Amino acid sequence: MLFIILLFSLQSFASVILIPMDDEGQKNHLKAYGITYWVLSKQQKVQWLLNYRGGSFLLPDGEAIRKECQIRDVSFEVLSDGQAAQILDDISSPSQNQDAVILEKAPKIAVYSPKGNQPWDDAVTMVLTYAEIPYTTIYDTEVLGDKLALYDWLHLHHEDFTGQYGRFYGHYRAAPWYIEDKANAEALAQSLGYSKVSDEKLAVALKIRNYVIGGGFMFAMCSATDSFDIALAAEGVDICEPMFDGDPSDANYQSKLDFSNTFAFTNFTLERNPIRYEFSSIDMTNKRANVPKESDYFSLMEFSAKWDPVPTMLTQNHTSLVKGFMGQTTAYTRKEVKPTVMVLGENKINGEARYIHGIKGKGFFTFYGGHDPEDYQHRVGDPKTELELHPTSPGYRLILNNVLFPAARKKKQKT
């Protein structure tokens, strides 16, 4: 019956386009996601072939699509409908850990980022730009103005939701950019009716929390991940020292944290020293003495495509081993990840969770440690990554898996 349905769905066009996503078949994996998004934006459906040749895409054939693939330098193969039906029949076999997921619409994408940031300040905006996937930049005014409902997918830039200005105080408090950023944040908070940046950022975090609970898809990287959860855990508690908010922190604030409010992390310990460039025990950046750059890799977990399509979608790649990369928040202490949260990528040797995913209410969230998958130790002021030099980046592919995830037809998970 499944074969007949799949065959019927293919008979509306004489041939189909396969965009391979394996190592040998694709020369530009990143732009291939852009092609898929472009087809969806034309109100045409796509099939995502999970675990088939690196997570390939099956598109309707058409001269415009072929031409677009050629313009963007994306490898593609033209198949007859019979060949495509045979692939789908093979994938449907219970003996194969594969599945075909229908992508139905191009998600509307919002990137939460300060207006003055350049696209290359953030890996997600860089790869969206490179893949030619459109997005809208929003920030606190839009979030507090209830504009999140306009979007299907939200990315959190490398933000500090605790109101501690990225914990840059120790090294950069005299730097002109730090002084300017702090002044701008204070002015924005006051314009929105808040006396403290920490209070305003908490209000933003709560709006984002409600967006996810209501059915939104949220993706975050680097310090946006742990600082978001810390802000939620510290609701109603002052964890900021005077150089951040002008008054002392609450006594014994660690004991007042409510871990039931967080998305992903639990039982973590906050960093009390404001000079340290660290938020809490969640982050593994300073616990990596036994992880030299040459051997810094993390492995992607394998899931059942037919039974667990969501984590399978999020881990599609042409390799199961991905190069590690650093950030203010590089990776997560495994024992502080909630048991209800799925670990999608890990460095077992160091007890690190690198890439995690969970459900909150009706929505989903994914946290990805590190700053830039192709810049091992990105520092303030470093030049941007040229993605033209990394068109097959496995680390960047994980970001784009999340971008397409909301396009999938909803299918009940078995586990």
C-alpha cells in the first residue's frame, strides 16, 4: 500500500530530481539546502530521504529547478519516476533504517540578533546567507512586541540573557566596543520600560519560552544556549554583580535557582566571579585539557528513521564524525543535561554533549555548542569564515538540518 501511495505521488511528473547529499555525490551540500528551501517556497513539496545517501532530497523535475541547481553549483541527478519509486520502495523496507519525510512549506525564519551585527558575526546568519535562504532579523523590541508568532523558526544569536554583557567584563571592560554595547543595551532596556538590562533580557527569554511552548521551533548556539536556561532558572533572583546592574546580587542566589523552569539543563552551578569569562558549570570550555585540536571531534548518534524521524532529520550528514570547534559555550557537561533531552552529538571521551534537542510544550528546541563550525577558536575581531571554502561542511549541515525541520509534515513519534 505504501509503495502504491508513493508511486501515485510521483506520477504527477514524468521525472524527478535527486539531490544527493553523500560525500561522493554532492559538491555543495550547503547550497543544496538552499535549493530545497527555494523549491518549497514555490509551493512544491519535497521528500527528504533520511539516511539515504547522506540525507538526499527528492524534488519535482522542471527546467527552472535544473537551471537553479546549475547556477548555484549544486549536484543533481535526473531520475525517471520508476527509478524514484524503486528508491522509495527500498527505503520503506523494514530492514532499512531509512525513511522518506515529506517537506511541505518553506518555514518563515527569524534571527534574534542586535541590529548592528554583521551577518558574519554568527554562523547561522552566515550559512543562511551562503545557502540563499531568506530570514528576518528581529531583536528585543520585536520579541516584546509579540512578533514571534509571525515566524516558524527562531535562531538565537550569541546572546547573554542574564544581563551580564556576555561576561566580557574581565578582559574587555575598557574596550570601546564593550562600553558602547553596554550603553546601547541599557538605553534599549530603558526605552522598553525596564530599569535593568537583566530584567529586560529575562522578559525576552520568557517570551521566547512561551513561543516554543506554543509550538515554535527554536535553535540556539554558543552562549545563547546556557545563558537562556540560566535566565529562566534565575527568574526573580538577582544573580548580577554591581558592575553589571548597579546593585549587589542576592545572597545565596545559587540555592534559589529553579531548575524546573529550564529547557535543557539542571543542577548546574553558577560562576560567582564576575572576572571569569564563564557563566556556569554547564559549559565544558575550561574542562578540555585532554582534547587537543587535532583530535577534537564529536560523533553523531544514530536513531531509527522510521520510529524517531525528528532526531534522524537533525543528524543527517555525510559523515558521523564532525570536527569540534570552540566558543564561549563550547559543549555541555553531560550529567547536567536533563534526562528528557536527547543528545544528538557527543564527545564521549570528555563527557561532553555537543548537540542536543528537546520538546517543550508543543514546540521544539535544539542547542548546538560552539561558535563557528569552520573556525576552531573564534576570537573577538577575527575575520569572517569564507563558506565558499567550506561548501561541504558537516558542522554547518547540522544548522541547516534544523532550518528545514519545521517544513516536515508532522508525524507522531513512537518513542
